[in-house]
Amino acid sequence: MLKARFHLPGLRYNFPLNMFWVSLLKQYPQYFREGVEIASCFGVFPFALWNGGRDTGTDQCDAGFVKNVVKNINAQGIAVRYTFTNPLLTEADLKDPYCNFLLKTADNGMNEIIIFSPLLEKYIRKNYPSYKFTSTTCKEIRDVKALNDELARDYHYVVLDYNLNNRFELLEGIEHKEKLEILVNALCTPNCPRRGEHYRQIAENERIRYENRKLPKEKQKPIIPWTCEYGDKNCVYTIQDYPTVVHPDDIWEKYIPMGINNFKIEGRTANLFSLVETYCYYMIKPEYAGQVRILLYRNLESARIINVNRPRPGQWP
């Protein structure tokens, strides 16, 4: 039986939730759909210039926090996947000390890189050869021949452009299906005309934040604003009718029988409650979803990840 290997979003803000989720899978495997496995946690630690795909802000993580997260995730037999998908990097950017620190910290043969820039890929392959590489969905590869060419290269996985999800007549023609990874819950509208523009805008803002860190406040550049009428307010329930969404039953009834068993969940910057719903939707048997939600919320509250404010007691005169 092939496993359903899920890749969970977030190394910084979602770290507690992901660790609870891994623990839940070990303690209560009966709650989970058949063959569920956590393959990686992906993302980046702020502030990393090489970051791409999602805006992680400027909440700098210290060395101790980074080392602790990598150690704890790897201790569970799970890979850390750095999302180094900034498409606008230069030769000078390769020397960035913080990003190189991140690579050195996780340079133990277990971990992976999601990559966009050929320049950065060449640099990491040369200087940190223990890492496995995943070709990012940010490349927006939609041609079958080009996709097969990408799969034939030295990539551990290639993340499919979400617009090709559920195009089973096309997927049948893809070689090396075992290397294909499906983004199951893309919140963007199908064929979003601004997706590539959004990736580049995030990269430009990373550059602005990087430069602002060295400038006095009065000389700092403003962040380029972004609003999206297509997907900013979406969640797993509002995308149900999209032809690009992958429903749980399809994972087990269609994708896994085809030999595709890697599934990426979007949500590095998602609302915590929305992410819990998404995890339950894809990995938990429907009859246990309510129990799992309550168990997770209780754990998150006791760990003070969720703060529940209670009324202050009054005083009787």
C-alpha cells in the first residue's frame, strides 16, 4: 500500500500546531485516514532573503530557536524543507549570512530545499550537497513535455502547477509520477492571472525589508502593498467548487492508485483555526473530525498558543 505523504506548512508560527499534529498521529492513528504520513514541514525562518511564495514579515528568529525547531522536527523522522523560492536573487545574495546559517543548521542529510532560482540551486548543490531538491510550483509549468523534462532532472520531487490538478487525462501522460507532488488546497482562483506577479512582488518586498534593516526609519522604503480579489479571503471550504481543489476521496481513489502519493498543504501564513480545519479535512476520518478539533484546541490552549480571556470577577458591594 502506498502512503499518503503530506507536507505541512510552516517552520515558525505553525511549529507548535505541526508538532501537536505529529504527536496526534502517533498517539491516535485510528483517527487518521489510511496510510497518512507526515513527510516534511516546509517554510522558512524570518527574516530570510531567499524566502519566496509567501510573505513571512520581519519577525527575526534567533539561532537557538532555529536549531531547536530543526532538531525537534528531524527527531520525529520528518524533513525540514526550506522554501527558498525567491525568483529575483543575485550573485551577491548567495553570501547572505542568515540564509547560509539556516543551511548549515539543517545540513545533516535529512533535509530539503524547495527551489526556484537556478543561480541559488547551483550554489546550494555545490556548497551543501546533502540537501535534496524540490522544484517549486512557482515555476508555473503547465506543458506536459516541459513537466516531464523537469521530472527527469535531479529533483526529489516536482510540485505540480495547481491548474493541472484533476486533469487526469493529462496526468496519465506524465512520467515519474512517484516524483510528482500535488498542491491540494490552492486558495488562488483557477488560472489566476496575477499568481506570477504575486510571487515577484513578494520577492521585491523581501529586498525592501532586507535593505530597510540597515537604514534609519526616516530613510526606509515603503513596502509594496498587495490586495487580491481572487484568493485573499479563501479557506478550504470556500474553494470546494474550484476545479483545482483536490478532495480527500480523490487522493485515495484516484491519485494514489496512479502512483502519486505526495500532497502539499498550503498555509504558511494561514489563520490557525483555518489550518486546523484544513488538516482535519484532508487527513482525519470524517467521523473523528470533531474530536480531533477539540483535542487540538485544548492542547493549543494549555500550551498558551491560543489565549482564551475570561471575564474578570466582579466584587459584591
